[in-house]
Amino acid sequence: MARLISILLFALVALLWLSAAPSHAAPLQCSAGTYGNGTTCTTCPAGSYCPTASTTPTACPAGDYCPSGAGAGTLCPAGYYCPAASASYTACPGGYYCSAGAPTYVACPAGSYCPATSGAATTCTSGHYCPAVSPLPTPAPAGTYIATTGATSLAAATQCPAGNYCLAGATGPTAAPAGSYIASTGATSTAAATTCPAGHYCPAGTATPVKAPAGSYIATTGASSTAAEVTCPAGNYCLTGAAAPSKAPGGTYIATQGATSAAAASGCPAGSYCPKGSATPTADDAGYYSIAGAGNQIPCPVETTCPAGILLGTISQSLTLDPASPGNAGTLTFTPEAVGQFATLTLQLSLPSGDANERISGFAVSGTTAPFALLGLATTDVIKDGQPLDLGLVFAPTSAGTATMVLTLNLTPDGGVDPAFSLTITGNATTTLPEPMAMALFMVGLVALVQYRLRLLQPSDKIARLNNDLKHDRAPSPMQPRTIML
């Protein structure tokens, strides 16, 4: 017991001694984000960080940023970069990218683009190209296209093909609209398209219009398919690419539809005539006749009949008047014919194709005109392309001997001046046969059939003029017609 009391007294004495001794305090320890000298703590400055118990700030490492009071660096976010001692992160500029923790920016590689604050390069899109350090893709120029991704230069662009157009930034060609075509390459818009012409059709993407097939035609422009084709009607033929039917030549007819050329035409039979564009032959009217291949009918000679539209015993001859060889066109001679009898000749006169339309503005005769009669010639007839004009010439002598006459035919061209031609007609008469009376004379002169790119007038118009009295000279037209001597 005494021992316990001794121990307690010792402890009490020691405690009193300690409380009376001088004081020695421990150094002050600063928290994270501050630093100090052991007695006071200061906030860590921006661009540095201060872990717990820091006595001095530590510079922020590259790739991190350290705002004021940072106890540690913060990783720089993607799209930004942080050099050493950064107080905050800096935006990555366009044409460069910055991954997370980047101490600086990196150049965007060719074939990619990098807008500002990019954390990584983006592959260049189709329709564009991207050189190195591209902030944005560059569109392919109008008139070209780029189909692939990752293009690095304009060399990747392909020229827009014919039949298409390419806007700026195109990934592929755009077809020309249906009903139009684009013939050239490198078209930049629909403004380069041309409306499909008549006689053709143009599906979408057409570079060259497609011709309507032979046997059909397309009259309208802007056709987009074969649905626009129209079957060639009877009386006509349609070559490949026809915008309108071509009429069967005068003196022929085409009975079927869908004819592909003039070879489909059949010759008009004797006793019928076939104006240009005939689908069937037209039978001659009473009092008229036609030779085989006639484009018009001719009045029968006086005091004769034309059974079934055919004048028995008549002969025919063709003559072409070539403007390149003006002057005397030739001579026609009737074989000897007895006085009191008559001979008939059907003459077809034509001009070479390519000349302008001609109008018969007047005609006159000279020489011995009495034995000759002219059938079927009238003023104001128009000589057109492909239409023969058949005229009848009758020689009816009243006395023996030779008779010669010249017909002057005045033609007024649609344009220009054409040379003159002459044709001499001669008839030889034998001795007079016993007849109560000689045959009456008919008219004057020659037969002129001018197929000069001719379209025949309608028969009703011709018939009203075929019996004009032609036994007088006609003065030149005030329109200054040219003169053809036949």
C-alpha cells in the first residue's frame, strides 16, 4: 500500500514539473493547394501545383494545367493543348488536332481535316479533297467529282462525263434530265443541257440524242422515250431520225404505214395519177388521161376519148433542165404524120433537185404554131420539189411540110435568178389524105413538165385551168421573171 502511494506521489510531482517547464510547439503542416514555411500557408499560384505539406510550388507539367490553388495537375482535355506551367488549356487551332494530355498541337495529315478544337483528324469526305493542315474539306470544283474518301489533292477529281453535270462538291455525276442531253464533258449544272431535238428522244443521262427509228417520226422536241414515236402514215416514208414524214414522190404511192424509205413507193399505173404524198392512186377524171408514173392528169385531145384514163398510142419523153447548162435545152421532133391525123406526146420536164421553187408567170410561142396544140399548161402553176408535171403536146398538120415552133416559158424563182432554156419542136407532115376536114387545132406549143422540187396543185385547181387558150403571146411578168425557151 505504501508502495502504491509512493508511485502516485512521484507521478504527481513529475506532472507538476512538466507543466511548469518552458513550451516547444511542432512546425505547421500546409494542406494540398497551399504551401508554407512551417508557421503560415499560402495559396499555390496558377501554373503550379502544391501537394500536402508543400513548402514551395511545383511547376505544372506539360500536358496538364494547374489553376490557382491546385494540389495536382489536371490532364489537358482533347481538342486543347497545355505546355508546361499552364494555368489553363488552350484551344487547338484549325488544321491541327490535340489529343487528351497534348503538350502542343499536331498538324492534320493530308487526306484528313481538322476543325478548331479537334481531338483527332477526320478522314476527308467524298466530293472533297484535303491537303495537309486542312481545317475543312475543299469541295471538288463544279464540272468534276470525287467518289472516294481520303483524297489528298485536286488530282483525285474526275471530269464530269458527257450526259451528266457535276455541281461543286459532287461525289458522282448527276444525269442530264430526261428530254435533254449534254454533249460535252465537264458540265457544271443543268444549264449545260440542251432540249432534245425533234426526230429524237433523250432518256436521262443522254450525251447524244437517240434517233427515231426508220418507219416512225417524232414531231415534238424534248421527247424522253420511244413513247413519243409516231408510226409513219401511208403516203409517206420516214428515214431514221425523222421529225416529220416525207411524202411519197410525185408519180408514186405508198399504201402501207411505217415505210422506211422512198424504196417503199410503187409506181402510179397508167390511167391514174399520184400527187406527192399519195397513199393510193387517184383515177383520172372523165376527159383526162395519165401515163404510168404520172403525178397529174392531162386533158384528152379534142375529138378523142380516153378509155379508163388512158390515151392509146401516146408516147412519153423526159427532159431535165439543168441551170448549170443554160441555153438551148434540145429539140423534139414528131415522126411524119399524115395531114388530117394527129400524134400525141406526153413530156415530163424537170429541174435538178436543190433549186428554189418556181412559179410559171407567163409563156409565149413563136414560129409556126398552127399545127401544134398544148394541153395542161397554165400560168401560176408552182413547180416544187419531187413533183413531176405531165403536159401533153399534139401535132395535127393541115398541110404537108415541116413546121417548127419555139415556146418561151417564163418562170419566177422564189429567190435568185436562173438561166434561160429553149426547146425547139418540129413536126413533119406527109401529103394530105382525103378527109372532109382537117382536125381542129388545139392550142399552142409544147409540153413542159417541170419537176423542180415540185408539189402538184390539187386536181380541182388544175382542172379549172387546163383548158386555157394558150394561142397568144404573154408579156413578161412585172415581177421580172426569168425566161426559159423550150
